[in-house]
Amino acid sequence: LQLETSMRQALANSEFELFYQPQADLASGEVIGAEALIRWRHPEHGLIPPGKFIPVAEESRLVVPMGNWVLREACRQAAAWQAAGVPPLTIAVNLSPLQLHQANLLEIVADALAASGLEAQCLELEVTESVVMQEVEHVMAMLHGLKRLGVKLSIDDFGTGYSSLSYLKRFAFDKLKVDQSFVRDLTTDPNDAAIVLAIIGLGKTLGMSVLAEGVENQEQLAFLRNAGTDAIQGFLFNRPLPADEFIAWLRTAP
Ligand code: G
Ligand code: G
Ligand code: MN
Ligand code: NA
């Protein structure tokens, strides 16, 4: 309860901040997007990672106003970068399950786009499989509504949740993100290698773009490239960075 109270104050005091982790297209080698990842810059405790507060924010439903702030801030930042002459990036935002159950999510997303002037196609919303397994009809309607707005939709942490995969034939996600837990030991564990190959095959067959997360070394990169992965995100490329560091890095990137 104490954490919940201080999070409410933190939201009012603008103590939350977005970091950005680059995503690279494997064919061109170019940065094509960034995932926005929330951090809490606590006046006393310093930078707090989302794993420390998102679960409590979920429990208290504070993740809804927090997530709505994330949407607006990510759109604002992406539009500001474009206005400054940075080539268009797709900005990926994590949507909590509770946000997808908000009745007015479509309005909130449309407002964030309108307020920033960002084109809908430059915004990507990440949902997890578990989201698609609850209140299926409502969630499907919401996903279709989001698609009509023109935003991109991706499945995050693919392969880690309970899932029947049946949602894949009911909704055409634009992108599938291979969870980093399968990528980590890819080059030493034949089971992980087989799973990653199967996921990439599934994604490609269903017409989705496939991005691998948590790519840390050249060996993983070589395997993923060979397997037909479209894009990567991970420490090999760069870690999540504060907005100013991200853009400074982008300007000097090869
Ligand atoms: O930034 P880091 O790699 O520590 O992120 C850990 C996890 O926290 C991510 O996998 C993501 O699921 C979650 N997360 C980060 N930012 C957000 C956010 O803005 N909203 C929600 N709902 N989850 C986030
Ligand atoms: O939304 P998602 O759960 O995918 O969030 C990505 C998380 O993974 C973030 O917390 C980010 O800091 C972390 N991360 C990003 N790249 C790497 C990586 O290459 N290796 C590891 N171990 N973690 C990473
Ligand atoms: Mn994510
Ligand atoms: Na993920």
C-alpha cells in the first residue's frame, strides 16, 4: 500500500521516465524502431526498474493511468524526434492487460496520436499472449479497433505464456517478438534452438514480421539471421537508453 501511494505521487510529480531500446532491421542493418521502457527516477532511491513497480501498479490498477501517460509520452517523443529530422522510427509501447480492458482505450490511443501529431503507423502496441486469452471477444474487438486506427500490433514475450495459439488465426498481428528466454542459450541448447526455429517458422508462415529479443552476441545474431529473423533487439545493439542518450547514439550509429 505504501508503494502504491508513493507511485501515485510519483505519477503526479512526473518522476516516471521512458528509456528507449533500439531495434534493428537485419537485412539493412538500420535502426527501424525503439521500444519505450518505463523507469522510475526516485528522488531518494534513484532509478527503479519496472520489474520493481509494474506488478504493484497492475494490482492497484495504477498501471492504467501510468500506461496512458507512457502512450502520450512515447508519441510525443517520437514526433519530436521526427520534427528534429531523425528518420521515422516505429515506437513500441507495452500495453498492460488492464489497459486493453479499458472501455475507452481507442480514444486514449487516438488522443495520444492527435496530441503529438505522430502518424498511427509509427506507433506499435505490444501485448502478451495472456492478454489474448482472457475475455477473448472483448479483446478481439479492441485489437480490431486499434488496427482500424492504423497502429501496429505485436505479440510480446511470445512462447512464454499459456496459450492455445488459436488467437493467431483470429487476429493478424503485425509482429511477433521471440522472448529473450529462448534466445539466451540458443547457440548451446538444442531445445532452445529448435523452439526458436519453430517460432520463426510459425511467424513467417502466418505473415508476421519476427523480431528476436535479448540478442547479446554475434553467435546468436548469426543463427537468427540464418533462420530468417527480420529484426533484433538486445544488448549486442544497445541497452535501453534515456531519450537524449538514445538520440545521440542514433546520430553516430553506423
Ligand atoms: O526495461 P526492462 O527491460 O527492465 O523491462 C522489464 C519489463 O517491464 C518489460 O518486459 C515490460 O514487460 C515491462 N515494462 C516496461 N515498460 C513498461 C510499460 O511502459 N508498461 C508496461 N505495462 N510494462 C512495461
Ligand atoms: O517488454 P520486455 O519484457 O520484452 O522488456 C525487455 C526487457 O529485457 C527490458 O527489461 C530490457 O532491459 C531487457 N533486455 C533488453 N535487451 C536485453 C539483452 O540483450 N539481454 C538481457 N539479459 N536483457 C535485455
Ligand atoms: Mn516488450
Ligand atoms: Na518481451
